[in-house]
Amino acid sequence: MIDIKLLRENPDLFKKATADKQRDPQLAEQACQADKKKLELLQKVEALRSERNKLGKADITRGRELKEELKKLENELKTNGEVLEKILWQLPNPAHKDTPVGKDESENVEVRKWGKLPEFDFPVKDHCELGSLLEIIDTERAGKVSGARFGYLKNEGARLELALVNFGLSKLIEKGFSPVIPPVLIKKEIMAALGYNNYGFEETYVLPEDGLCLVATAEHALVPMFKDEILSAGDLPKRLVGFSSCFRREAGSYGKDTRGILRVHQFNKLEMVSFVKPEDAEKEHQFLLTVEEELMQALGLPYRVVQMCTGDLGDPAAAKFDIETWFPSEGKYRETHSVSNCTDYQSRRLNTKLKRKDGKTEFLYILNGTAFSERPILAILENFQQKDGSVLIPEVLQPYTGFAKISPKK
């Protein structure tokens, strides 16, 4: 949620920021009008309460009149407050001043590239062909059991994922992250507070009878971990790394990436979340991005860093970078990591604060970033494939896998 004081001071900034994120710019004006009405009603209520407190016991008639007037105004104030809150919850977090303005992903900005693209003297197979040949990915049987956009990751594939997770976890613990295995079911109101469902729950798996949602990333359970709490500024940054299964309806991706397991309804993911002082947020953002790059460089996978434009930012993020990894079968880079600075947007909605040395409290800033999902496994298969259909395993993962290569079974 945005700071209502800032909206009062500079409504035009929020109108432009909302339009830049491809949301209705009138939301800011509607919020201003509802807030103005709220302040007017509060003034009237306070005036009537003051008059009532000064009344003598003998003035029964006026006392009754005041009671009725107050009841009416308080009901109106309650209704107005609900309208204002609904509008405020739909307003996106304004993008950071350094975020490029653009309408969609086509206007994202490439920041840098790393790694040499592989060259092959044989026809390149995609991860789906390799997965079948090596007997480590099975979408056909998963389709019988669960439907489209599911897959079995098995044999060396399962061991490769566990290796990737354990490698990433070890590196992050060395960097001061606290490991967490969070619940994958969270309350619907908590999911709403994160800011990703401001316009509905179409992308979220909801269990209406239980009032619960399945998380789409461990971040969804980690960010609200300190709801209604005040953390000491001296204990920040507080860095968590969570591992969980993730669930996404992919409602808006009909016809996209239907082959293989690049875009699925269920996958596992290692996710970073940082709670920091506001003045440290930009530095932390770069730190998390550096961690992601170090992990990818250790794997030897070629990638590029892309800065998201305003139109490709979700509602909570003020700034975001993606790491896109090279997929030879497609001849292009595909997103494998993201890292976002959500400023105080989520902490306001969750009432998570920090306390300074002087005793003053304020909302802290929250950031999140991908350590590893399953997509780097697919990139490993494609980038390190050999002519005979085998795939070489990055050296840093071999102590965890126990093997240096996956070979065809037939």
C-alpha cells in the first residue's frame, strides 16, 4: 500500500506512476477524492462529539439529535473508509526513478551479458527431447495423472535438482541467509496483502472452503513472516532463503511454452527475501542480483541481465531485474531469475516495521530474488548437451550429484 501522505502531497506523481505501470491513472484521483471526503467527515464527527461532550444533562433533545447525526455520519465514514481502502489497495507501487518507462516487456533494457554462447556441430535438441532420451523428464505420464503443464522429474533429473538446491543453499548460508522451509498454504487475506492479487486471484490456486491459497513462490510465505511485528534496526538486514514447491495457474499463458516443463503449474524453487532499512534497499537490490549472477557463473551458463520497464513491473515492485539464460534450442534468452525491490509497499499492508536507536518506528523495506528454480536444469541440459545425447554436469554440482554426466539409457 502506498503512503497516503505522499499521495496528498503529490497526486500527479501517483497518477503518472500508475499510468506508467499500465494501470488506470484515475485511481489516484479517486483515492484523493475519497481521502478528502474522509477528512471532511472526520472533522464533522469530531465537531459533533465535542458538542456532545459539552452538553448539560438537561439538554436531552439536543443530545438525541446529536446521537442520530453521529450515527449517520459514522456509518458514512465507515463506508467511505472501505471505499478508500479498496482504491488504495489497487494503486501500484510507483516505480523507482531509475526504472525505464515502457509499455511492456518489449521495452525492457539489457544491462549486460555474461558467458560465451555454445557452438554445436550437430542438430541441437531441446530440453524436452533430452529429458525423454535421458529418461529424466516425463510429461506424458504426468499428463495422464495430473493434466497439462505437469511433469515427472526422475532418476538423475531428480538428483540434479536436489544438487542445484543444495549447492545454492550452501552458498547462501555462507553469505548469511537463514534457511527456511515455509508452509505452502497461506491465508487468502495474507496473499492479498502481498500486492500480487490487487485485481483478482485468476493466477492463484485458492481453496475457498479453507480460506487458503497455494503459494507461487516461497516468498509469499516468507514476506508475511513478521506481520504486525517491529524489528530492531540493529538486526537488519534480515536475510532468509526459503525452499518450497510453487503453484501457478498460468491462466494468461494459453498456448505458450506448452512443450516440456519450462512453464508448469507446479515446480520447486529456492527464494531469497531481505528485510532492510529504507536507506539500504538499493544496495541490497544490487547485492541480491550479484548473488544470482555468482550462482549462474558458477554453473557456467551464459546469461544476460535485463532491467524491467515500468509496464513490465508487477504492482509491488518499484524496481526489478531479470536474469535471462541462453536456450540454444530456441536461439534466445529465457527468464530464469528475477530480483525485486518492493520498498515499503508490502510492509505497510502487513504492518511490519523497524525501530531505530532513538525509539522511532517506520516501515521497513522488503526485497526478493530467485536463487534457483527448475529452469536452470533445463538450461544445463541444452547448453551442455553432447553429440551422443549425453549431458555434462557443471563441476560445482558434481559433489552433490555424484556423477559428472547423464547418458542416454538406450
